[in-house]
Amino acid sequence: MNTRILVGFLWKTFWLGGLAGLIASFFVKPEQYLNYLQPFDGMEILGLIVFFLGLGLTFAMVSLTGFFAYLFVHRMGLSLFKGYWSTVQVALIIFVLFDIIYFPYQSANNVALYWFILLAAAILLIGWIVAKLKSKETNKKAFVPTLFFMVVFTTVEWVPGLMVDGTDYAWLMVVPLLVSNTYQILNLHRLNFQEKTPVQEAKQKKRK
């Protein structure tokens, strides 16, 4: 395995998630930035940027952990369920989407049901788009596993955010998770983990 490629992949995922969290904070928590613009307080604004960037990086690490867990679960699922693994994944996707709607609605106060339906639909739509891109770049069999990862694992990683009071930190968590997960699943097949031999490197230089 080429360690340099793997480290580069992890590093890019890490910082993409962090930047996504920081950008999300401008829309989710604009009042915190506005408080220090009039009068302008550069140190406080820098502190907010560092805080929200660190928050995004933390959720990116959660995404990285979840991705490696997914690779293990996918392999185990193939071994246990054989040809039925795709059916099992679809069933789990439906179950998780139901959970996103039902359980938060039961515990929420004065929040309309359609908000949770829209939330589940948005996650499904994003997962569907990513799965279509993945299957287009690889093969049709990649659609269900990709959709499974984007819906089920993103939701599992998002559980701590769903448990906090209010929705601000739930959004601050799901944005870097979706960005990190999308990057990982769409770029995994592009990585060449095979270590180059001196002969291969020489041939590559000649072609250049």
C-alpha cells in the first residue's frame, strides 16, 4: 500500500470537512460574527473562526472513522449475506430514514412533522445524487452501497448532533459530515494504492 497516497487522502478529507464547518458557521451563526463587527474586534472574530474550524475538523474526524467502519461493515455484509447484501442495505436505508422522521418528531416540542420529512428527503436526495455519480464513474453495482453509506452512516455519525437542544449545532455537524463523506466515497476508486517499483517509475518517466 502506498502510505503517501493514503495520508494525502485522509489529509484532504480532514481539511475539507473543517472548511465546510467554518463556511456553514457563517450561515448558521451569523449573529456571533456580527456582534464583533460593530465595533470591530479582530481577535474575537479570529477566535470564532478558529473555534468553528476546529468544530468542523472534529466532525471530519468522525467522518473518517465512520468511513473506515463502513469499509469493514461492507466487507462483512458481503461475506454474511452474499447476494442478499444489497437487499439488506436497502432495508437499512428505509429503516434509518424512518428513524430520522419518527424519533426526533416524538421528542421535539412544537416542531411540525413535515420538517423532519424534509430533512429525511434532503439526506436521501444528496445520497441519491452521490450514488448516481459513483455508479456512473465505476459501475451500476456501486449505487446501493454508496447510497447506504451516505444515508445510514451519515445519520449514525450525526446522532450526537440530533440529540442536542436546538438545531444550530445539528447543522454545523451535518454539513462537514456530508462534505467529508461525499469526498471519500467519490474519490476512493480514484486512488492507486499500489506501490510503484523502480521499473514502473522508469517507464513513467520515459512516457513523460
